[in-house]
Amino acid sequence: DHDQLHGCGYVALEAPVCWAPVDFCERMHARWADECIALLESLQHCWFDGGEGERPGAVAARIANRSLKTKGAGVYLSATHPSVQEIPPYELAGPRFYASIISAARSPLTGCCGDAGEAIERPPAELQTLL
């Protein structure tokens, strides 16, 4: 598992992990993933706006974040390094987006860090070993 995690960047778990942050991530995904995808797709017309100084998708992410903030989502979208074509001349193929739920996780109202934002419980022993 350790080699796969560090070599591939992930490890397939045989069963769900019983740990508050995992449950929280699953709830956030179930609640917000489709809406985030729909927002970003609806903004496809501006994926390459912003000029030389901005990554593709940065303008769309900012617009989507304003909408998500009004809904109290606690989700922050950002544009990461863009996708490129797999064959020369390796032109930009589109943006890649990242969704962060850290602010929601730290919130006493929506998160998994406790009423006062205190530290969460340690992961189960088998997960500690893997991590």
C-alpha cells in the first residue's frame, strides 16, 4: 500500500474508512459536486479569459466561487495547471479545477473539527500506518 500511495499517488481501499473527515468529504461531495460541475460547465465560454497572467479557468472559478459563497457551500474552486494535448504541439486543451473544502471542514457549523474548531480525532490505526 505504501509503495502504491507514493508511486501512484493513491491507494485503493478495500472498505470505507470509519473516520470523521472521510465521512465529511463524502457528504460534501454528495451535496456539492454536481453543482460545482454544472457551474463550471456553464462558464465554459470564459475558460480562456483573463489574459497571459492567469491560468485557464481562473475567471470561471472566481465567478463560480461567488455563487457558491452566497449558498454557504464552504467550497472554494481554483484553476490549477491546464491540461494539454497528448500529441505535439501540446496545445492547451482546457482548464483543470480543484475544489477545496478546508473552510467548510474548519467551520463549527458545517465541519468535522468540532464545535470550537478543535483538532479532530486521530485516524484509525490501519490508516495511520498507511499515511
